[in-house]
Amino acid sequence: MLKLFKRRKEDSLRASILPDLIKPSLIENKISFIKVNNFLNRVIAAVGFPRFIREGWLDALISSEGDFDISLFIEPVSIEFVLNSLNRELVKQKADILAAERAGIVNPSLKVQYEDTYRTLEKLQSGEEKLFNFSLYVNAKARTEKELDLLSSRIESEMNSMLIIPKTPCFRMVQAFQSMLPTARNKLKVSRNITSSALSACFPFTSSFLNLQKGGVMFGVNDSNNIPIILNPYNFANYNGLVLGSSGCGKSFFVKLFILRNLWNDVRCYIIDPQGEYTDLVEEYDGQVVEISRESETIINPLDLMGRDFGDKMLSLMDLFRIMCGDLNEVQKSALDKAIIETYKKKGILPHKSGTWKRKPPVLSDLYDELEKQLKAVCSKQSEMTLEALLNRLRIYAKGSFSFLSKQTNLDLSKDLISFNIKDMPSQVKPIMMFLILDYLYEKMKEDKERKLIAIDEAWALLRYGEHAEYIFKICKTARKFGAGLILITQEVNDLLNSDAGNTVLANTSWKLLLRQEPAVMRDVIERFNLKESEQNFILTAEPGQGLLFAMNDRIPLRVVCSQHEYDIISTNPEELKLREREERRKNKSEQLNDLVFGLQKPVFLKSDLSKEHIDFLKANGYVEVKNVGLCRGRGFDYLSQKPSGSESLEHYVVVYLIYEEIKKYTDDVMRYPVRNPDIVFFYKGKKYAIEVETGTNLKNKEKLREKLKQLYDYPYWFFVVTKARLKKEYKQFGPTFTKGEVRSEIERIFKSA
């Protein structure tokens, strides 16, 4: 009993405290808004609605930008009351129509109202519909009146565009605000009748975008309402995609972003990059850029089996040689087939013995040599001419300008993000290399069933060749079995839409992104994609990064969005790249300047190594310019130096420091002394050395010179360095003397001899 009493007392205490915790500290009621704490609130009520309501009609309002709340009140109405009210309304409307006709007044709105009321009554009596009282309120919130007026105007404009008549209930803001609170009390009571079918169109709050899919990637946002489009292509019928658009519309930008976001989902990504656009992205995310060019060490041997079946390789090679050599007649095909088999046999690779297929394969020059042998063995002139024609076509790849293809495969793919950069490959060979890379990747993707993505930029270069197209068909149709998806990027709409290859690609891609198109190709695009008039206008006027996304059975107006970090990595806009380079140079200069700030303990700087900003900075911090100084003969260099303490000259200070830096190259056991001791003392392999730098001033002060010599005689090895060559003779009578141009060689001799 005592416990029960305590619990009730605690509940009572909480009930008394809760209102104090949640109630506002300030409420100020105005004519057209109410201030609660620091926020101004203005409620806008819907007093008129459109005649026809489509599904999800409130979506445009719900997904609009701004800080506002929406409140809906739905109250069922008694059927008996409704039927009586509608019957009275019908009689009244019919009377109004007859009165207008007798007066000769034509008023179509009266007939429309009568027909709508009659239809509603008919559906209510048959049980198809029910009637409800419906209230719609929008509460705009802002910190200032100016912001509140602006937001209110935007909300009213949005409601007007939906054929909703908005009204601000002035002098009733308290009741309006109470209607917005989560207490489900309609204090304002601005309502109208609505049928169940129209009411159902308000729910759920939907928009023309696909639901968020688990494991999906963000394609962009719905261009109509800014709602994110997050899809998982690996949930579709197949994983393939197509990006189609004119030059500069953002194709590569979207694909880079798509690849980047797939990496976060642990998808392995391979890129065939004909223009070198993906290098920065791949390097930024610790990927691997495979450079394939005439001078590169990495290459793919066209005759490499790459772990595949010998028979499949033979079929692939016949397609490849049609690309390399053009159309071949039956005699040439037969001779080529025979030569290929013989070339493999000479390397110990036999067609019917799979154990030999892993041996080192031949190269194109081996095949060329075998064809030459066949040529010598032919008897008829016609066969000789046919084989000579084949050899002439093959010679450029085996012995001529493109003989860099006649090498063994050299690839080591170990990353999850790999780009095949063929930018520097001759244009005549690019289709061949793209075919070989695609062939290589096709075998690679069959190794496991983990998620993979293969992006082919400038895919039109492949679709123009029937052999390429057939290979792409094969990958499109079978990639799903190995967990792989293919993305084709192309701007050649005609090549895609007006060919069997293009139609097959379209039929085997589960999602397509249609970016801005040129008017010249719109007729084919409209026909193939069955575009509505609004969609046609959208595609023709789309900004870069805007387009229509076709995902399974949905069409979504898409806008590609990204973070600033993503943008900096993947943007290829030339103007922005120039600005970025300029900013990078400015940043580097700033970093160097910062280094100087933290490195002012360095006493001497070579002037030619400094920018104008650095020179100004050093001079502002007490450094002075010293001309024609250095460890060299003749004219020296200009330096910026700290001011030495005492009576030491600038020239002496700089030369001492330069000698000190020279010795530091060999040992760290070196010291500079500004007074009394020799200028420089260093130790090396147990030996002690001293150096005294002289500008000639001590020659006039014999007492000071004797004191210097007394200090120097304490060192096993020492010498003078004179700053002027004419002083060497004067100082040589006291001990070993070198000019500043000779001292570097003497230091080198000391350390080498030691």
C-alpha cells in the first residue's frame, strides 16, 4: 500500500512539472501572426480546393522548401445529414439554373456545380463514396517579420499553383495556432466537404520517386521536389545502365559520382578511360591507374589466353582480327586460323590439352612469321596475293608502328578501383585496345560473384564496330550471373538508336539516364523513349547534371548533386581547373610563407630561391640584403641575412654561415662561435678542426691578430678563409690560408682523406 501511494505521488509530481517544462516562456498575439518564444508563427488556411484531385496532389506543398508545418483535420459526416443537405442543395442549384435561363443569362458554372453535386449524391446513395469535413492549415515559422512575409508569400504561391485558395485568419491566430498543436483539436474550424476518393488522394504523401532501397546509392535528387533518389541497381532485373547525352551535359561527372558512391558499398569498379578523365578520382581513393600507351610497360598481349578456353579464345581472336585488319575473305580467314593454331603449337600450347594453356603464349610477331612461312609454301598466284594482302595489314602491328602490341601481357591488378587509361594510345589502336581490355575484364569478372561495375566511357567507339557490339551484347546479357553491371557512356545518339547494337543495349539496361539532347536528334529520342511534351522540353532545356532517369518502369526528373569535396575531385571544367591550379599555387606560396614564419631561426636565405612575397616578409622581420657573397670565385650571389650582433660585418656573417652549411653536409658535429673562439669548429673521426674567416680588418690590429693565432694554435688542424683573393698572400705568412672560392674543395678533401 505504501509503494502504491509513493508511485501515485511520483506520477502526480511528474504531471505537475511537465507543463512547466514544455510551455513557452513568451506568447505575443498579433493581428496576422503569433509570437511564441523567439519564433513568429503565421497560419494559412485553405478555404477553396480544386475541382479534380489527383493522387499525391499535396506532394508539391509537402516537399516545398521552408520552415513550416502542415496540419490536416478529417471528420466523418453523418450520411443522413449529408443526403438531406445535398438534396436541398440540388433543388437550390436547379432553381438558380432555371432562373438564369428565364433571364437569358448563360452561366456554365451553375451547370457544373449541379452536375458535380448530382454525381456526388449518386455515389453516396450507392455506397461508392462517403463524405468528410476536411481542414488544411499551414503554419509558417520565421525569426523576423520580413522572413515570415517572404515565406508566407511563397507558401501562398505554391497553394495557388495547386488551385488551393489560401487565406490568413487575421484576429484568430490563437485559435489557428492551437489547431497546429499536436492535440488534435480543430479550434479554427475552416473546413469543407470532401469525398473519400478525393481524401484518399492525400495519402500517403508520395512523390514521383522510388523508395529508398537498402544498399542503394544516391543518383541525385528529384528535380521537382528535391527528394533524394536512392536506388540499388543490384535489385533490378539486370545491373546494367546507360548514360546518354550531348557533349558537356555532365555524363562523365555523373558516372564518376556513381562510381565513387558504389565504392562505399564495397563494389569493385573497373573503368575503360579513353580520355584520361578518371585519373584524379582513382588516385584520390587509392585506386590503380593502368597506363596503356606506346611507351608504357603495361600492355595486353592479343594472343594471351588469360585463363580462358582455347576454343573461346579462337573465336575472340577472329573478331579481334576483323577489327585490326578489316573484312577478311574466306581464304584469309582459313589461313589466319591455321597460322594461329600453328603459332600456339610452337609454344607448346595444344588446342585439346588444357594443361598446356597456361604456358607462355606467342606474340603477334610470332604469328606474322608463321604467315610468312605459309606464303612461301603457296602455289597459286591468287592465294599468294590474298596472303600478301593479309600480311600487309598485319605487318603494322607485328613489325611496324604499332608493334608495341607484340609483347607479353604485363598487368598486376590488386585494387578495388582500377582505371585503364588509354589516352595516349594512337587513335587507330584505341578500338583494338578497348576490345582487349573488355575481353580481359570479362574473364576477370567470372572469377567470383562479388559485386562489380565496369564503366565504358565513349562507348560509341565500340558500338560502331559490329565485333565490339556483339561482345558488349554478350557482357550485357551474362554479366548479372557474375555479379557485374555494365555502364555505357555515349553522346552519339544516332549510333545508339539507329542500329541493332543500340537497340540491344537499350533492351538490356535496367536503368537509363537521359541528359540534355540537341534538337537535331530529338525526333529519334522522342520516338525511342516515348517522351511526353513536358519531358521533351525538360530534356531540351536541361542544365548540366539535369536529366530524366528511367529506372525499370519509372521516369524521374533528376538533378545530380554532390558535396564540395566530391565536386573538387571529379570536376573536369577547364575554367574551374585553371582556377583550382591558381588557388593551389597561391596555397603553396602561403605554405612556404608559413614555413618561413616558423623558420626565422635560419639566418641566411639565397635571394634567388625566394618569391617577392617571401623577400618582403623577411625584410619586414629584420633581414637585410647582402650582395656578391658566396663560396665561389669572382662575382658571388645575393643573400638575405639576419643582422649580426656586435661589430661583425654582414659579409663575414654570411660567409661563416655558408661554410658552416657546407660542413653540415658531411657531419653534424660542427659549431659556430660569434666571438673569441674560432669562427667554426668541427670534429670528424676523432680529429678536431678550426676555421677562421678574415675580411682583412685584423691586419691593422696586430694585437687582436696575435690573440686569434694563439687560439688557433690550440687546434691540431686549422686554416684561414679570406673573403678577398688579394688577402691570401698577407695571411699565408701566419698559417694555411684559402680564399672563399677554394674552401669548398678543401672541406671535401678533409672529409675524403679522413
